[in-house]
Amino acid sequence: MDLKTKQNQLEAKRKEIIFLRLVVLILSGTTLILGLLVWYSIMHAKTIIVPAYFNQKAAISESAVSPAYLTDITESLIFDRYNVTPQDVDAMHSLLLPYVVPSFLPTFSKLLNEEAGDIKTQMLTAAFYIDNISVDANNLKVSVTGTLKESSGMISVGSNSLPDQQKTFLLQYQYTNGLLQLTNWIEVAKNE
């Protein structure tokens, strides 16, 4: 009888262990599913932003940006680079640097420093008027065409004006984990 009791106790413990293993397995599966759902929600949640200086509402998520957001950011970057005077060129160009991917930063900083030097030594005042913006949101590329107006020796554009220049720029971005960064800024030749 003692042996029979021990066998019954062992059988009960075995069933208890099987039950606990099943509970642990179910809870682990549930935790995994919830974790995947949280990850999916974070990666696909969109934030709608309408800053005061943007023209339209724009959507961003952890994995994508809307064409409106690309347009507004590009307009802002173009403004900061090409609407300058000798007095504010350094400050305007410094606004660009946080948007640049680290691998492009040394090249871009050198280019901006050269431009700033030319603007200061020649006392240039510049303004860029955008005619057209073409957005490729899938490849994170934006083409901007417009007119660069410059004048020398005076603060206002118009006096001692230099000839207007038609310019086209291609800005390329990368978007990783909710961070949009500029990877390249190319002036497109007129025959391309």
C-alpha cells in the first residue's frame, strides 16, 4: 500500500509538472506575440506633424516619411543654405549640419566652409527661389529646381546684382529608426 501511495503521488507530481510546462509554454508564446505586436506598432505608428513653418501636414513613422515631409524638410534645407548674407552665412549653414549623415559630414562641412568663405570675401547676398520640387519618397530623393539670385557688395538682393542662375539640386536622404538624414547634395548639370 505504501508503494501504491508513492506511485499515486509520483503520478500527481508528473501531471503537475506537465501542467506547469504547458502554462509556461502558453505564457511564453503569448509574451512573444505581444512583443511582436508592440514592435509592429512602434515601427508602423505614424506621427502627424504640422510645424508653423511647413506648408502642409506631414506624416512620419519609424520606417517611412510622407512626400510632404520630404518636401518641407528639403525647402528648409535649401533656404538655410542659399538664403544668406555675409553676416548670417555661418549661422544658416550650421542649421544644416544636424541633418547630415556622419559619413557625408566631412565632405559637406568642407563645401559649406568654402561657400561661406566666398560669400564673406565677395560680400555676396543670395536668395534661392524654388520653381519646382519633385519628390521620390520611395527612394528618399528630392529634386529641386529654382533661381539663385545674388548681389555683391550690398545687403539687399537687387543692387549690384549678378546674373540669375537656374539651378537644379538633387538631395538624397536615408531614414533609419525615425531619423531622416541627408546623404548627398548634388548640383545637377543642365544637360543631365
